[in-house]
Amino acid sequence: MEILLVGINSRHYQISQSIRMLKKNSIPDAEILELNSKDTLIDHLEILTMKKYDIYAFSVYIWNYEITKKIIRALKKINPSSIVIVGGPQLAFEDLKYNFKQLCCDVIILGEGETPLKKIYKDISIIKSDMSEFGIYSKDLNYEKKEINDYFEKDLSSIDLIDKDDIKDKVLSFAYTETSRGCPFDCSYCTSGNKIPVRNHPVDKVLKNISSLSASGINTLRVIDRTFNVNEKRAMSIMSYILKNCPDILYQFEIRADIMSDEFLEFLRNVPKGRFQLEIGVQTLNPKVLEKVERKEKENRLLENIRGLTEKRNLSIHLDLIAGLPDDYIESVFYTIDILGRLMPDILQINILKMLPGTSIIKKARDYNILFESEPPYSVLKSDTFTFEDIRYIDNISKTINVFYNSNFLKNSFFYLINKKQIPASVIFRQLCDHTLKKKNLIHSIARMNVYRIFVDFLNTTGLFDEEFEKIVFLDHTITSKDPKERFQFKEKENMDIRKEKKQKIKKTIFDENTVFTLKNIITKDKKKFPEKENLYDKELYGDNGEYYCYFSYKEKKRKIIDDIKRKKIVELIYDKKANSLEKMLKICDVDKEVLEKELLYMLEEEIITLR
């Protein structure tokens, strides 16, 4: 029986953890295929149908649900006899009939898939029977869905973790692993908080796995536990092992800061710089909102511990916020940004609330008049306390923070603004967002040099840019530059409309018979020592004496030889004071007027000549 395990990633450099776990634990003989959601449907189908499989098993997540749906529908038309199995977090809490209809699949696996898929592989006929006790549902059978926590592996000791041999088919900069599954908390917006118990992999297995993956050539290992420090003693033992025995790469963990003990905090404060990144979900500092979403958090302890983690700068700290929570409001979001901004985390990320199927918050959506997208990613559109305009504005501020702050291009500049000038972080980000939208219309990926140009222009418009700040921005630019020769000009490039308008004015000026041209003072006339053999250089361009003209190109930041015969002739006429206007040049030069105008325009733009 030929089986293909299919994972659809959102980026070409990513890896599908789930299909590799399934291959290792359920079907060692299965083939795996990773697709990119950015590719076309036809491209996906071409790869999927190169070989006919008896079973296609797809791993479905919130980010690939729609493309998976399109692929399966088309695939069933091409290979109607093949069995299509789907599973993954996106399906665990959805209505079964809805998913069977949407995905056109034959079997849905709910919960963790290692055991159910192994059973199907051993005996495909079981899909015709009621196997719901194992989370296996077939489209032709009618039955009630059980409680979701019935479908999770009770004991992880029998589950193998993928190691470096399981990822050797890809060249990766990072890899994933897990030390536990489940979460002890019941936050109403999270699918992990659905009374799914925490289960741990044996520590010796975890340590062996981390040793293997960290030695595979990657530079980052991401531990995907929902709350790594639930068992603090266990967490410290794993981290200590990494520091003593594993390669010097970056290890990422998701933790809760408010439950950290002084002992664990002190341990982390003494970790060598550059080894650990900690992702901490703050969500909001509004206590009433935290109560609404059933997130019990000690705010004072939370902020005290985050401050303790950030002040030594030995750890990379990533703080997450959620905008759109019930009874929260835009000013409260700005307040949270202000407080966290002063702590200067390495990454500050704002996410719009997603009303995920299966979460308890979705059942209360009507109570708060929460309207959200009906398809993935189910982002909130508006609510009792957030208008649609509020949500869009916060989303744009989030993009602004990603581009200007999280990029690390301007760390010293933001520290100066927030902690020296005492300007609230939310005020800076809001004004910078407004300024960028005026310049760019949309905030998306902005080239590094443009980040500096827009930022400096923003500082100029607010009156904050002075000699001291120029030094700080210059320092940021120097630190982040990969090219030691790169120089930053504190002058923003003119936009296309202004440049076009200037071009038209110059063109009109050229036509004017009274216009006089002169050379820029950066023009030089030089003589090169050429070999005696005439055929080794262009005599028409350099003349009998090997004379040539040089100018400084501001665009390329270097001196350039005028290597065009027509332009050299124009320079000679002006240099020798034989002709300095269009009319005089036409009398001397045997060249068409339109061609001469074009050359003059080019030379004005290049600043080889100028108008007098």
C-alpha cells in the first residue's frame, strides 16, 4: 500500500514537524511531501500526481486550510479511487459534517495522529467500522463526536521524537522539537487550554533528541511546548544540560513569566549571552480583561520578572500581546505597549484576536458582539469595544513595530526616545505609523536603507532630529550594516512624482534659447598614459592624447569616466568655452536636436552639468 504524507508550509524554508512525526511513529515506509502554500494549485497537483498513491494523508493547520481544501477537491477529481485522510489542530474542534463537505475527504483523524494512523496503516478496512474511540471518523458513517481530550496520547514514552536523521533531506537553519504536550491553563482564546492534560516525554529521551538536532547544522532549535516552565525543576535540568553539552546555537522556549521563581529567574539571568530566546505571552495588562478570558496572571510578578530578564541583555526576549479581547479597548492596548516598551524587549509583537473553533471564547462571541472572519484565520473585525477602524489601526501599528522596532535596525534610537526622552512607546509607534502610511500607503516589508530614511524623515517632521540623535541613528546604521563601506545619507530620496515634475521643468528649460549650461566643479580633465599601440584604446573617445573627463556619480558613490562620445563632446564644448547653450551646440555639432536634448537631460540628472 503506497502512502504519501503531505505537509503544506507557508514558507519554503520551513519544515513540517507533523508529517515527520507521523512517518517515524506510524508509517515508516510512507513517503513525505512538503508543499509551499505560495505555489499555484496546478503546481501542487503536478507534484502530487507524479506517482499514484493509495492513501494521501494531509496535515491541516489554520494557515493552510483553504489551500488544502482546494488541493483535495482537485485531487479527488484526478484520482477518485485514492483515499484521502486529513488531521491536525484545525479539525479537532470543527463540526465533522462541515469538514467532510468542505474538504471532500474520506477520513478525518481528530487529536494526535500517531496511534490512529498506525491502526489505519495496519488494516485499512477499519475505516468502514466505527473507530471513533480512537479519533477516526469516516464520511459514510454516522456517530457522535466524543470529548476532544479523549483523542490524545495518554503516555508519550512510546512516541519517538524526530532527530537529525529525520530532517537530513532538507537544508535547514532551524528545527523544532517538543518535550511535552498540552497546557495546564484554560485561557478562553486558546485551543491548548481545552482541558487537555500536560504529558511529558521522558527527560533522557528529550536530552538525547536535543543533542541530535542541535548537532545537525541548524542555528536555531525551537522547543514548541506551550508552557515550557510548568515544571520548573524539569525545565532547569533540560536548560542546564543544553548549556553544558550542546552546540552554541540559539534555543527558543515559550514560558510564563508570572509563575517563575526567584531561583529560576536567577538561573536565566546567568545564561551566556545569545543562547536562549524566551517567548512570553503577556496578552494584556488590563486585569478585568484577563479575568474575562480566564487567564489568571500576577501582573506585578510578571513585570518584575520580565524586567529581571531584560535588564542584563543576555537573553532574547519576545513579548506577545493580543488586541481585540473582550471588554478591552484601544487605549488599554496602548497602555500595555507603553509599559512593555520601557522594558525594551527584543521583539514586541501585537496579534489580532483569532476566534478559533473549539475555544470557549467563541461561545461567548454574541455576548460581546464580536464579529470575526468566517474563514481562517478567523480574525476579529469589530466588537462592543473595538471598531473596525480600531482593529485596522492596531494592525498597522503592529506592522510598524515589526518593520522599525523588531527588525533591530534602530534599537539605540528607540531606547533614546523611550527611556531618555521619556516619550511613551505607543505615541512613537502611532506617529511613526501615521507618517509611514503617508509615505508608503501600505506598511509591509521595507528595505533596510528605506527604514532609516523614513525614520529620519519622521524625526525631522516631529522636531526630534538633532546632532545628538544623528549620531545615534548613525550608530544603529553602522552596527547593522553588513557592508563597511556603506554610508547613510540623512536625506530622503525624492518620490517619483516630485522627480517627474522636476524632470519636466528641466526639459522646458533646455528648450529655452537663453539657457546656459556650465560644468559641475567636480568635472576633471585627465590624461592617461596609454600604450603606444593605437588599437588598445578607443581613439575616438580618448583622442590622440588620451584625454578623458571624469565626474563624481552621486548614485554610485564613485568617480566615473564619461565613456559616451556625444557626452564627451558636450563637455569639451563647455570646458573649452566654445558653446554653452543648446542653440550654439547645434551649430557646431552634427547631431539631431532631439538626441542632443536627451543627452543634456541625462547629464543634468547625473549632475555632470548644471544650469546657470
